[in-house]
Amino acid sequence: MPASEAALHGSGPSALGRYAWAIAALAVVIGTAAILLAMGREPICRCGYVKLWHGLVVSSENSQHLTDWYTPSHVIHGFIFYGLIRLAGRLAGRHVPFGWALVVALGIEAAWEIAENTDTVIQRYREATIALDYFGDSVLNSVADMAAMVAGFLLAARLPVAVTVGLALAMELAVGWMVRDGLALNVLMLLWPLDAVRAWQGGGG
């Protein structure tokens, strides 16, 4: 079949190459889920059911369902990854195709989901933060967190920078107001736990 006819019918190497990034992205998600299962993470909440939203932070069901108060943090991850990957491309003088930039972002998010669910980090969460009942994410929750990151990445690609920054600040402030936690506080308490912050967080929900 001539090359022009192959392109018309969507076959041949060019068609495969066009969607290679999507295949790679799916492989990252499936691979991450497989690794988490091999690490002993629960596929879904031990409670035996799946909820679209779970809003109680101090709970054994936190980070076990599809979305919770930490979902906005993963959306913000998408904002940050998009900005950093684009900045890195500009500094290197190279254009990073959008699809492959998303694959890179998924790879970073996947690495975090795996690291976050190691026994060392789980114990760190329980010692340094308010997550006393935290025993790791369910695999379902980790995959949903990756989807939230993708949503943030897509939003950052379409919104003006000022709007993206405003959304990130609004989400951080809203979550901080509601449950006294968020991405910035989470990172702070993991890396440099402060007794005063922990005591303040203990008064939240």
C-alpha cells in the first residue's frame, strides 16, 4: 500500500507513532497499579465499597476512595508539572510535544504514588502529620490521584498562567480552611514537622 494511502487509512508507522504517547501514558498507569498491588496495597477500601467522595480526614477510609480533600493537591501537581516541563523545554531550547510532556508528568506522579505508599513514608505520615489512621492509599485512590493530576495538567495547558496560579491558591486556601491541611502543609510536615502546626491541625476535621 502506498505511503499516502496508508496515511489515509490510518495505518502504518506514522499512525502508531501518533498515538505512542497515549499508549505510554496508559502503560504508566497500569504499571503503577501493578507495582502498588505487588507492594501489598489494597485494591479498594477495606470497607468493601467505593465512594465518589470521602470527606473525613481523620478516618481509616481517608485516601481509600475516588476523591477526598487531598484530590486538589494532585490537581495542583498537574499545574506544577506542566509549568516545570515547559520551562525545562524552553531552557533546553527544545519543544516538548504535549503528549510526551504528559507522559513525563505521569511518570513523576507515578513515582510519588509509589514512594508515598512505602512503609517508610506511611510511617512518616503517621508520626509527623495528623494522619494517625493512615495506612497507605488504596490502588483505586492512587489511580484516581493520577487522573486528578492529568486534569490539572490539561487545565494548565489551556488556562492563562495567572488563572492557573489563582486556582492553585484558591484550592490551597479552601482545603486549608476546611481541614487545616493541603499540599504546602503536607510537604512542610513531611520534611520539617512543627509541633505548633501539628497542634493547630489537630483541631481540624
